[in-house]
Amino acid sequence: MDSVPSLEILVRAPEGFSLWCGPPFNNGQPAVKLEKVICTNAKFSEDGSRLMVMKSDSTVSIYNCSSSKEIRSFAVPNMSAATMSPCGTYLQTFQKPSTPQEKNVILWKIETGTPVYQHFQKNMTKTTWPSVQFSSDEAIACRLATNEIQFFDARDFSKGIIYRVRIPGIAAVELSKAPGSHVAAFIPESKGIPASVQIFSCGENSMSQPVARRSFFRCSTVQLSWNRGSTGLLVLVQADVDKTNQSYFGESKLSYLTTNGTHEGLVPLSKEGPVHDVQWSYSGSEFAVVYGFMPAKATVFDKKCNPLVELGTGPYNTIRWNPKGKFLCLAGFGNLPGDMAFWDYKEKKQLGTTRAEWSVTSEWSPDGCYFMTATTAPRLQVDNGIKIFHPNGSLYFKMMFDKLYQVSVVSNNYPKVLNQLVVFMSFFFSANTG
């Protein structure tokens, strides 16, 4: 029988961050594993093996999550952003450039503390950071450059650019993660030519032509979301102006493209209005959408865009699948009252409802047994705190803070589970495309 993941919660307040053991908590209160380390930000690697801690003196410390010991520190003057690769092998930093010749994006190998790759990037935006993207197994990496995507062997950056694909006008790129078999490119509207999203297979000999493509009119921004397995891409297109004058917030459309060319078109949503949220299940076999004017509607679709389950309507704008794919939470956060509905997806039944007012963040624990919400500053300066719920909506734990900046949950067993999933997805993809 598999061991139960050992969960830890990172809590960051004005006096620094702490690591709690659990849940579950002995006697209803968390034990503190690491207490009050001064920092300005902290983030776990995707696999949960390492913790990156940014400090006010422009240094970054990397911790081993198993031992909670600092393994290396980096001093990076004028640093404005930092992130780790999925398995915690590399640290990527962005410095404000002083000259166009300065290579201000640096990729550091954490084990040795040495830079392995550098390049110049003028600005850092939501669509261009992190500058270098990795697949979940760190086998492949890529970056957006002027009119092209550049690819690297993520296990040996000394090779430099191993191949590239030319795409005039490209503005955003999204590498599929598990496996890193495809890449999606967004080209904005220009001189009367509609915007488009194109999918390319990764590999030097397979990137001359896109395997899928879709064009869009009235497109201001896009959100690109790959499934696990890298067989399907959801494209959420946002327009600043709604031509129908039904929404003050503009217009949104959700499209679905497959890498084998079997589907390319709009997701058939049965209610008019904006797309509030869309999320793939962790299996990558289905996705859930919350859409329409309030009360919003929620539907689960399969990989052929067929509706599988209707989850009803309500004051919702958020979807969260749990990592096991069994439970799903619908919620209404932000400017909504915080209503939450918990569903057993496999049994197709609602388990319970509750409310978490003023929630800023929300996430499932990696073992799928707890759902955590948090009210944090600076978004909200009052009623800061953490709430943890069971999958049936009952409250398990609550703690209030004078001021709370950040909360995140991780599992010590998650790296092993994630690596097994990546290996399985790579095998599945190869078996079905060979």
C-alpha cells in the first residue's frame, strides 16, 4: 500500500515564513518544522522537492524540503524576479537591465551555483516570464525570442540552441509539460490578419509546419492550457470590448485543439456570457468550465468536447480539481460571496456546500484530502487567515492572522508521484503516436 503523503504548509507573514507539519494536525494544531525565516517571497518547486526564498537584500536561498536545510544562496544585484525549474535543478533570475548588451536573464544550476545560460530580455511581463520554460521532467526547454521559439537540451545547456522554429509576429508561447512533446504559439492580430494559435511538435525534424491551428478575431489576450498527456490545448480568448454590449468586462471564447488534428473549434457552451474559469483534471482526460452570466453554469467535458456532467448553476467563478481527479470544488471568490460546492466527480454527486468569504487563494493538498483557502494581504488588509476543509465541505481547521501574505501546501512524497506520472504520460504518448 502506498504511504500517505507527508504534507507541509508554508505560511508567510510580516515576520517571515514558517513551515507547518500536516495536515492532519495532532490535537488540532500544526507543529512548526521551520519558524520565521525573514523573506519577501517564497515558492516551492513544481515537484515539491525544493523551496526558493527571496530576501530583501537581493539574495535567493534554496532549501531542501525534506531536511528544511538551506543548500545554496545566490546574490543577484537588482533582481526583480526569480523562479525554479520543475524539479528544482535550476534557478532562473531576472535583473533590471542597465544596457542592451547586458545578459540579464540568468539560469543557475543549483547544485554547483554556476550560471549555465544567459540572455538579454528587455521587459518582464506575465506572458514572458519565466523566460525559459521547462517540461515537467526537465528534458526539454524553450524560450520566446523575436519572431521565433528557441529550444534547448535542458540537461545540457552548454549545447546552446539545439533547434528553432520561425514564427513571424509571435507574442507568447506555452510548452506542454507532461510530456514536453508540443509547443503552442500565439500570434496577435496584425494589419487585418486575424490572431492565431498554432501547435508544433517538438523535435528538430518535425517543426516546419503546425499540427493544428485556429484563427481568432477580436482577440486582446489568450490563456493557453495544456492537459497532462499533451494531447489537447484549451485556448481562452479575451476581447476588451464585447460587441454585443452584454458585458462591461469584454467578451471571451473557449476553443479546443488536439495535437492529432481530430478537433479544432469552439467548446459548445450552453449559456451565454463570459468564461470565468476552465481547468483540466489531473488525468488530462476531461476539463471543467464555469461560464455564463450569473448564476454561472458549470459543465465537465471529455477530450472530444462532449458534455459529461452538468454541475448546475450558482454564484461561481472558480474551479479546482483535486490531484486524484475524484473531487472537484466550485467556488465564487473575488467579488462573489465565497460559496463553495464540493463534488464527488466519479460518483457524480454533490458532497456538501459551505462558504469561505473574502478568499484570495485556494488549492487542494497534493494528497487530495484537504481544500485550503486563504485571505491574504495586500489584496485584503483585514480578516486575514487560513481555512482548511474536508472534501465534503466541513471545516477542519481555521486560524486568523493580523496580516498574512502567502500560504501554500506541499507533499514530501510529491516528487516521486509526479515523476511516476511523467514517465507514464511519456510512455502513453509514445505508445499512441508511434
